[in-house]
Amino acid sequence: MKHLARIVAWQYEEAWSMLGEAIAAVEEPGWRSGDSAYAVPARLAYHAIETADYYMHPDLAGFEWAGRFGVDWKVEDFRALPGKDDILEYLDAVRTKVEQLLEARSDMGLLAPDEVFHQEGMTHLDRALYVLRHTHQHLGELCSILRSRSIPRPGWR
């Protein structure tokens, strides 16, 4: 049975959709700038997606941070951060990866212990929900930036 996995996958799809809309809404001149070193849309989007990529990777120890773009999301030179099109492609790749991972798991597989995630006794579902919460955290920050720039935000779903 995969009822639980389908529910989680649907929640992810809604989050990915909203994140993609928020990224697309950022004006190009403001993509790599912000009111603070942290509140840079390119930085927040890259961090949210790369973290999802990491935590949903089958081998956390084998994940290569900054491997896709050759630059860390914390880089001081904002100009080195990936462009919007590259980030949207990365989002699509991670979206597909997570969808396939969830599709491959049964409900019991989601509830099985996850030996590599944070604490003993946590399940694969714990990991999936952690990533979803993290994604929403940064989606909220992006939407706050959009609001402060008077740019329409994605609608809630």
C-alpha cells in the first residue's frame, strides 16, 4: 500500500510548485541582491533545493555539497550564485528525484527506521517531513522578499 507515500508526494508537489513560482517571480536585477547578506533570493532558493537534494539522497555521506554548480550557497560574492534558470532546472531535477524516492517506498517503508537521519528511532517519513518543513521555511522567506518588493507571491495551495 502506498497511500501515505502518495499523500506525502502530493504535499511535496504543492511545495515545489509554490517554490518554483516564487523563484520565477523574482525580478532578474534583484535575483542576486538583498536587504542583508542572507536575504538574497538566489541564496535562499539554492540553499532550499540543495538541502532537499542532500536529505533525500540515498547516501548522505556520499553527497557532494556545491557539486552541481561548483559554488557554496553561502558564498560571499553573490554574483557567483547560480542564475534563475539554473536554479529552476535544479528544482525540477530534485522534484523528480524526491517523487521517485517516495514512489519507490511503501507506506511501511516510510515508517521504517532511518538509520542515517539525525536520531536513532527516526523514520524515513521523519526525514521526508523534515525536508518539507525546511523547504517551506525558505519559501516563506522568499515570499517575504517578494512582498517587500511589491511583487505578487504564489497563491497558497
